[in-house]
Amino acid sequence: MRNFVSVQDVSNIDALVQQALAYKANPFADKTLGINKRIGCLFLNPSMRTRLSTQIAAQNLGMEAIIFNVGNEGWMLEFEEEAIMSGTSVEHVKDAAPIFGKYFDILAIRTFPSLKNRDDDYSELYIKQFIKYAGIPVVSLESATLHPLQSLTDIITITESFNETRKPKIVLSWAPHVKPLPQCVANSFSQWINTWGKADFVITHPEDYELSEEFTKGAIITYNQNEALIDADFVYVKNWSTFNDYGKIYESDPKWMLNNKKLELTNDAKIMHCLPVRRNVELSDEILDGPNSIVTQEAANRIWAAQSVLAEILKTNG
């Protein structure tokens, strides 16, 4: 594995999952694999779980992790080619990225979409420019359209939580929110579950909240949440803004919030969410504090997902 920015960088999802679970059982099994190696974690946007779990994962492998909050601690970067830098940007990525490539062995980057221009966001310019100019492996800590470490974590969590021989039924359910959120997590979860191919996958959301077919092709899609929930083994709850009329909120109907009454339609489903979560807006207290919630287990598994990915990159690239 050279880079990790989407499921397309992974040759064997199950092997990566099993490696992550092995690290969960023995965190320091490869404690010298990354000795004398550095990972630079560049944050263009805030983070809690992603930042901490990646830092811990790197340290478990013997790596030094250096955190850099680009917007607050460094110069504002320009990413457009042939830009006339007469505005607020001070340094071009063409100049900064090669230096990061000299400082670090792996570069991990987190950036969000603007939710203003879909073509700009879905071009993934920021992370592509780092890959182009850094000259070292690049890991996505979330990008404008995808969150691959979260999605790998989700499959790890599903794998260790489901012990039956049949395929699980997994439902991705839209939830209300107070502001427009990116499609990253929903896109990425859909892409990974479809590629994994080991589940019956249903996406449910209100009309006009369709995601890009690039990521959802292969899933059953319905506007009827109750119908989608029938016999579900896992329900992944997430808000996202509109894709076609980009970055909008058309509704925040509280009827879409999952509660124990809706849970009765499922096969005693485990409830997942990437966090942070708006309690009693996206998910009810009774769900989050109840026995079906595995959001804490899911968040804890972020370490093992990151450790598995970093180990693969270290093994591949020396």
C-alpha cells in the first residue's frame, strides 16, 4: 500500500481488518516496525478521535507522531496551480509539501469540504496536491468526500460484533441535524460496504438527499426508514447535506431520529455513529445510553484501524 485515501488503495479489506483485530489483542506486536520513522499529521480542520487515535497507533508501532494545525500554527496554503498569490494565502503547497516529504516518512492530512462548490470539493484538490508534491505516502484523516479510516473502523466493528454465518443486514440511515454536514462519512461507508460485499446493504434517507451514485451503487435505497429498518442487524446513523443542490438542508424532520420504538423493527440491531453526535437531534439518549449502542466500541477501534494502515504502509515502503 502506497497511499490510503479510499477503499481503492486496499487490496484485501478482510486482511486489513484481521490485522487490526490482531493489534487490538496485542497492541505492541510490531512496536519496532516504525522505529526511527516519523508521521506528520496535518490538520486543516478540527479533530479529536482521528487525531488521538492516529497518534496512539503510530506510537504503538514505534513511530514519532508530530501534529501540525495548519490554519492556526502555520501559513495559509494555496492549492490551485498557477495561482496569483495576491490574497490571503502565503505559501503554495508546491513549496510546502516537498519539505514535509523531507521531514516525515508518512504524511497524514485532514481537510473538509467547503460545501459551496461541489465540483471543487469533489475534485479532492487538497489531498491530491499533497500526494503529487510530497513524494512520500499520504494517509487521509478525512477529505472533502471520504473518511476511509472511519470506514475501515466500521467494518472492523461490524466484523467483531457479528458471529453468524449469514450476511448481516446493514442500514445507513440519514438523521436530522442543525447545520449542513458533508457527505464524507456516508460516501465512504457506502463505498467500503459495497466493495466489501459481505452484507445486505440498505440506505434510507428523505427525498432529495441522494448521495453520489459513484459511492452508493450496489446498495438498496429507500425513502421509507421504517421499511429499511426491518430485520436490520446494524444501523449506522449519520446526517449529510444535499448532493444535487449542493450543501443544503431541506428538512430536519425529528421523525427521522432513531429511538427505541423504531429499534423494535430491527433484529435487535447494533447502533453505530462516527461521533461527535448531537444527542436528541441525530440520536436519542435512550439509544445512545442503551445496550444496543456500540459507538464507544466503534470509536475505540479507530486506533486499530489506523495502526493496521500505518503498518501496511511501513511494510510496503520500508
